[in-house]
Amino acid sequence: MIPPHRKNHSTALQQRFTQERFPQFRYSREKATWIGELRPRKNSPMYIVSITHRQYEVPKVYVLHPTLPPKPPHTYSDGSLCLYYPKEQPWNNQRFIAETILPWAAEWLYFYELWLATGQWYGPEVEHNGVKAAE
């Protein structure tokens, strides 16, 4: 296991740690993207997920397969998943994608499946000006 550091993690270190924790994810240096499979529950379908991340930027997570319906809850206009409330700043470049973004994406998929089954989002959400946010 790679010990945590106080400085920003390089792409190489992020890649190494992600490979250790999630060996099913492969990294493309040209696209600065990891692509791999996530299954939030034993009986869930296999989701193919991409995580695009350049150092000093916020990672963006997309579900490539299966195709999500138009405008599912807690997604941004570009189709990326809303995994956390940005104002709380739980993500920074001193954290590992494999310890934050990937588990958060699996959790999002779990709540997405519940939403598909019930029509209600059971995951955490934040109110914006008195209205629950869909982003």
C-alpha cells in the first residue's frame, strides 16, 4: 500500500495506487482517463466507467455502458456524475482517486439502481436555495 503524502499526487502515483486497488481499470495517458468495470452489488449489471483526471483538476466520472437514461438525477449537464457537494470540497489532489472517486462512483451506481427501481433518489443530496439539487 502506498502511504499518503501531504503534497499533490502525481498522475503516475494516482495510476499506481488505482491499479493496486482496482486492477480492472486501465489508464490511457493520451486521454488522461481510467476505464474499467464497477459493480455496486452482486446482482448489479457490470458498469463500464471512465474517470478523466488531469493533475490539479477535478476528476470527471462517466458511465459508458450501459447507457443511462436522459437526465438521470445527480448528473451534470455534460453527463458526468455528481459524486459529492463541491462546496464541501471533499476532493483535492492530495487524495487518491482509488480511495475517493471510485468508491463514490460505486455508491452513486447503487443509488442510481434504487432510483431506477423506485423513482426516488435515496442517496445523499444537498438543498440549494431550499430546493434539492439534481446536480
